[in-house]
Amino acid sequence: MNLPNSITVSRIAAVPILIWMLSPHFPHGGFYGEQEIVAAVFFILVSISDGVDGFLARRRGQITTMGMLLDPLADKLLITAAVIALVEYNPHVVKPWIAVVVIGREFLVTGLRSIASAEGFTIQASDVGKLKTVIQIVSVSVAILDHGWHVWHIGWFIIPVDLIAVVGIYYMAGIAVISAIEYFVAFWRKIDHASAGSRKRDNAFVLSRKKNVTG
């Protein structure tokens, strides 16, 4: 197993650790808020590893079928686990319907990608999809921190952690919906084009057979 794939597998292995960090079984440290800080930093680092393994795979020429399969799976497992855990960990911010929207989007995109692959074409990630990833990392991290602090006082500055978390999570849900619609539209256009091309080839084949028979 090459280095990029090892990083991807480690991201999958990090999912149960993140769930444990966001559970009551996580041992609290000697100061208030240790659980939130450790869990948020851990989630950020694991999320960033998604870009690292992709960069290394392209740089080293180590793009493999296993990597293409495991990479999106690791991403979806991580965000799904984080959102579900936050429904219980911080229900004030992450409502159950938000988890359904975010996870539903992931299932939809996975299904469409499978169909597209079977039809012989791919759908590139859009700018909205890339923005969704950044929003997810920021929103989930702040939602974790919001469990311990609603407001941060840094000198004369006041950072409304709770407000940022709520706005970020709702924005994440909105971006998930927009991204899903955009992805579906792109899929529909390509599948329609592929079907039209297939019908033309079938018609041409039928006409060719007819000519051969009559000739």
C-alpha cells in the first residue's frame, strides 16, 4: 500500500476515534474545554489529510483504483460521523433535520457517481462542491467548540462562537442542498447526452443491418 492510500485508510480509522472524542466516555482533562479543543483540532487535521493524500497521489503518480474508491468513502464517513455525533453532542446547533440533509446529499452524490461510472462518464466537482468541503470543516469545528464556549473574550475582542456555529451549520446545510441540485443537473445533462448518443449508434447499427440484408 502506497503512502497516499495509507493516509486515506488512516482517515477511515480516525472516524471511530472522533466519535469517541465526542462521546461522554472521553476522559476530561485538567481544564475546562479540553474535550472540545482536542476533538476540534483532531477533526481539522483529519479533514486536511484529504487534500494531502490527493496531492501526494498526483505528485508521485500513485493514483490507484483503491485510492479512487477509498478517498470519497473516507470523506463521507468522516462528515457523516461528525454530523451524527453532533446531533447528540450539541443539539442546540445541529438539529436532526440538518444531519438528514447533509447525509442525504452524500448518498445522492454517491449514487449518481455510481450510475455515471456505469454509463462511462464522470462528473467533475464544481466550485460549489469545493466550497461545501471548506464550509463543512469550519462549521463542524466551531460547532464542537460551541459545546464548551458560547462566547470567546480575547482582550477587547468578543467572538460570538455560538452565533458563528449556528450560522455556519445552517449555511452548510444550504450549500449541501445547492451542491446536490447542481450535481444532479450536471448528471442529468450528461446522462441525457449519453443516452442520445447511444440511440444514434443503435439506429445506425439497425440501418446498417437493413442495408446488408437488402443488398
